[in-house]
Amino acid sequence: MFIYCNGDSFTQGDELGDSVIPGWSGPVNQATSFEESSARTLKEWPWHHNAVNKLSVDQLQQQAKLELELSWPSQLAKLLGADFKNAGKGGSSMQTILWRTMLDLNEINREIDYVFIMLTSPQRLTMFSAEFEDHYECCRSYMYGYSMGYSPDIQHLMKTQLVVETEKDMVLRYLNDIVLTNTCVHSATGKFPILLESTMNHFYKSLLEQYSNVSSIKRLIKLSRINNIPKQLKMPTYMVAGELVMPMGHLTAAVHTRFAEGVAAYLTSYKEQT
């Protein structure tokens, strides 16, 4: 059996390997609001960025190894007795997830039993710049674009995009990318991807409610299948009251474990939608 998983930092396993960072404080209490969570992330990110840049090659490899081993794709693969590829990358937009999936599925020379795609925020946009080696790392959220040390050309592109793209346009772009992902995965494997949700998905929920009566968006919602995601495939389902989270808002290894167990249980009765 072989499974393919793609998504953003919640699939990558971001922060699961941060115990190797000298001075890392460990998990913290959950934020009580989105505003508090955003403020905490913006405060934590510069320290984290600088600390990671100071790690040795051996420490970076150990960090990456822990992220991979503790992430839900790895744990799910173990439960299924399957080989796997975790293509999740922190900061990914749906467009980059689509591109990465298309490239990977074209290169994987074996039957793929399941493709799992964890949805990300519609507010993310893929950017290209000479400061990045490839497009996989060139996608960031609008909300963090001005405060995380990006070069002037990246900031200018983000500001321009915010001016020319309406909120409705953003929703259309996001849904189109999900529909294209579904179509490309089906074309490559003969099966539709299994869509998953992380804690990021409160973004698109509120947006879709605002535009659900727009005919073009209504059609794309149906084609995207995002309203058919069962509770077992939503990561927040496996969080318990009072559970700690990572400093920048990612979930602990314990949540990844419970999520992997829930997805594995779901697959026992899974029948592909047509």
C-alpha cells in the first residue's frame, strides 16, 4: 500500500521537531481568540526564525526527522502498514499544493491507494522571487506578508494583489484550485483525493457563507466537495478541552496521533464518492 499526503504546515508537522532548538519553551495554552493567536504567532515567529537559522546541520536534520516521524502522514502510514510520501510544506497556498501534487504524482511510479489533501487558507497566495530556490517555498499568507522579513518585491506583489483582487475573487481562486486538485488527482490515479481540514479552515467557512448564493461560487463549492468532509477528517475534532498547542499555533504530536487513528478508522468503511 502507498499513500500520498499534501498540505501546509499542519501536514508537514511544523513545530513537532522544535525540541532540538536551544531555549525552546515547549507547548502553551490555547489562545482564546483568533486575534490572540495571530498576535502570539507574530511575536513568536522572529525568535523561531532566528533560532532555526542558528542550528547546526545535524540539528536541522534531527528537527526534520522528528517532524516527519511525528506528523500524521507518518503515523497514518504506520497504522496502515503503508509506504508514504509527505509532501506538506509550511505556508503553502492551495495553488502550490495543486502544483506540487501534479508534479509528484507524475513522478511516483507505483499504484497510489489514497491521496490525502489537507486544505489550507484561501488568503494564501503563491509568489515567485529570486530569493527562493523553487516555487514550493514561495507561498505565504497575506496577513503575515508585511511583518515576516520578506523582500520589497514580495511585499509589493502582495500589496498589489490585495488591491486588484476582491474577496469574491479570492474565494473563486481558492475553489478553482481545489476543483483542479480533485480533477488532476483523479486523472492521475483514477481516484478522487480525500480532503482533510486543519485548524486553518475557519477562514474559508466564513467566506463561503458570505458568497454561497453566488451562482458561480455555488457551483464550485459543489465541485470542490469541501462541504462533504466528515467530522473524522477534521483535525480539530481530536483536540481535547484545555489541550496545549505549539507556540506558533500548530498542534502537538498527541493530536497528530489521534488524528491519524481517526483517519485510519474512517478508511475501514470508506467508499469513494463519485
